[in-house]
Amino acid sequence: MISSPGIGSGLDVDGIINKLMELEQRPLTQLNNNKAEQKAQLSAFGSLKSALSTFQDSVQELAKPAVFNGYKAALADTTMATVSASSSAVAGKHDIEVQSTAQSQKIKSEAFASTDTTIGSGTLTIAFGTYNGDGSFTANTEKSAKTITIDSGKSSLADIRDAINDANADVTASIVNDGSGNRLVIASKDSGLANALKITVNDADGDHTNNAGLSKLAFDASTGGVTNMTETVAAKNAILVIDGITIQKSSNTIDDALEGVTLNLLKAEPGTTSTLTVEKDNSSIEEALKSLVSTYNDLDKTISKLSRYDSASNQGSILTGDSTVRMVQFRVRSMLNESHSAGGINSLSELGISFQKDGSLALDSTKLSEVLADPEKNISTFFGDISGTPTSTPGFITQLDQLVEGMTTSDGLIDSRMDGIDSVLKIMDRRQESLEYRLGEVEKHLRAQFTALDTMIAGMTQTSNFLQQQLASLPRNN
């Protein structure tokens, strides 16, 4: 079917122009192919940088002292307490006896018919402190007393419970139905003798101590005090004996008795001792080295994928033969292969980290364990900086980190290459705009020419037809 252009001449003008434009567009097609290749290279360098950054994270992990200063703690009787150790712990064994666990004091009210029973209005003042053996009360100076207002319109048992809980007074209030009625139970949030409760009442009925109205909730166990509520659980300190030394604490979580060791007491066993063992924990070292090996192998796989050459198909990858990629691979491998003497260790291979035939790294855990168990070898010294005056000398890990940093930093080796590609792409974009504009002008010019040709041929055809008609109408000679 003939399109509108060429209708006068019978020529397929669109088809002719399209074929001509295909020839004209070859430079643009080549430019687009080149742009696609440049963008693929840009993406490839992004992948390489990402793999290097991940590898650098594992390198920097080995620069942290905590990796090499890990300790673990274990208690023979795990039902007595749970234990943990930090990097400040000291290896050793200790005898532990838990004579008493810490408790929070709890007190209960008399039984009331329902939670809606009106108790009374006024104020409750909750204070904390220690009830001494001589009957006196010593206030806890680390906690301020809290005064809670009970309005007459909200003075039921449930209302008072809610008012106490809303006051954030370091206590919890609940209602327990024991079968005989509903009792208000108030518990100190914190355990220990110094956190015992003292509740004084300013009763709206004017009598602040009788067992009527809001005074029903008064509690003062000191000599001469009013105890209209009843103690159900006594405030107690945790008492434990470590290597014959008696220690009292207000909490069952104790982190300042043995340096670097935290004990969480679970139960008391007076007269029974359990052995606490604190020792070096090398698991963090092994995990950090496994991460180093794993991230290096991921980096090596990325480089191989981006730069390999398939001899069977004679096809290269996007960065095959690229000098930047080769430089990255060479420098990192060389650093990992270098001899470095410190801490009685001379190389990574002595730690069990070595290159395999395929170029990957592998970790020999048995070899590593032998080094970690050798008192004459110090792995943290091997990896760490070397002390000196006035400044220290960068150690193995710092040197490796600086090497990778030089490749991944914003003005480093890879970014410089990526910036170069970006510049080329911008030039290509401008070239593309110019070519597209020229092609548009060429197509307009061709269409104008073929339109003129179409018109001329149409005119000539019309004239030819006219002449034929005239000649056909002339008389013929016999």
C-alpha cells in the first residue's frame, strides 16, 4: 500500500527515505553502542568498588582491639546464675556461693468487695529506704518520694491502682482476687533493702492513720509506724560469696564484683559453691578471619567475572584487559602475600590463611588454633600497629586498610576511573544531541526534495496524459 507521500508519482517515498536514513544513522547507532559499553564499564567498576568496600569492612574489623580481647565465662552450676564476660575480664577460676537472691518488697491491702469499692480520697506519699534493725527508717537518697493525689470522684480501688501506675513512682500496683475479696498489691520496681516501701497518707477525712478511708493504704514498718497494709514479700539484698569474700548487692544482676564479669543470680544455694571459669574467647578472632577470607574470595570472584576471557568463544568480559582491574588484583594479592613479622608471627600463612591454586584464600582452623594456643605468638600484635616515638608505625591491617582506602575513596583509583567514564559519557551525550539534530535536518531536507520530485512527476504525468488525449482525438489518415 502506497503512503500519502509519493501518491502523485507512485514512488514509495517513505520507504526510500527510511533506507536513506538508515545509512545516515550509522554514526548514531555506533555512538549508542559505545555509550552502552561505557555504561556497562561504569556499572562494572561500581560492582568492583562495592566488593572492595565489603572486603575493607572485614579488614577494619581486625583493627578493633575487642576482637582480640574477648573473654568468656562459664559457671559449673548453670541453675545458680548466668554469667558473661567482657574484654576487661581477667582469666581465672573463682568459687561462687549464692546465699540469697535480691527481692523487691510487696505489700497488700485488706480485701474489698469489688474493684469499684470506694476507698477514700486525699494523697499518698510513696518513699523508699531501709528498715534498720533498731526500728528506724533510713530514706534512700537516690530516690525522691512521690506524692499522688486521689480525687474524691476517682477514689475506687481500681481508680487508686490506675493513679499509682500513672504516677511513675517506681512501683507497680495491681489488684489480686484471692477468693476472699479484691486486694491492692503494691510492689517496688527495684529490689534490695534500700528500696523498701514507706507509704504515708493525708486522708481527706482528717485521720491519717486509722484503718478507714484512704488511711487503709498506710504502711510504715518502722517503730511507731502505721502498717494498715501487710508485707507479702520482704525486700532483700543479694548475698553471694566469691572466693570467701561476702558481697551484698541490691540487684541480682551484678557487674562490679569481678572486673569484666556480669553475674545474673537465679537461685540461692547456701553452703554450695560452684566454680566460675573465665578464659580467653578466640571465637571472635576466628570469625573475623573467616570474614576476611570470605570477602576477599567474593572480591576475587567479582574481578574474575568482570575481566575473564573465554578462549573457547574468543569473548572477553566488560573489563577484560583493563589496567585498573589488574592493578587492584595485583596490589591486594601482593599485600596478603607479603612477609610481615610481629608478635612472633611472620605471615598470614602461619595463621593458616593461604592462597589456593585457583587464586582463592582458605583458612586452616587447626593451624589457627595452634597459633592462638601458643603463648609465644600474639595475633593482635601481628595485626596491630607498631608502637614507637613519636608516632607508631602502621601495622599489617592498617597498611591493608590504607591500600583499599586508596582504591575506594572518593578521589581514589576506582572513582578516578569512573569519573573519566562519566566525562566520556557527557561528551557522548552532547555528540548524540548534535547527531540527532543533524539527522532531523537531513530527513526534512530529503522529504522536501522527494515532495518536490513527487510534485514534478505528478505534473509531468498530467501533461503526458493530456497530450495523449489530444493526440488520440486527432483524425486518422486512411
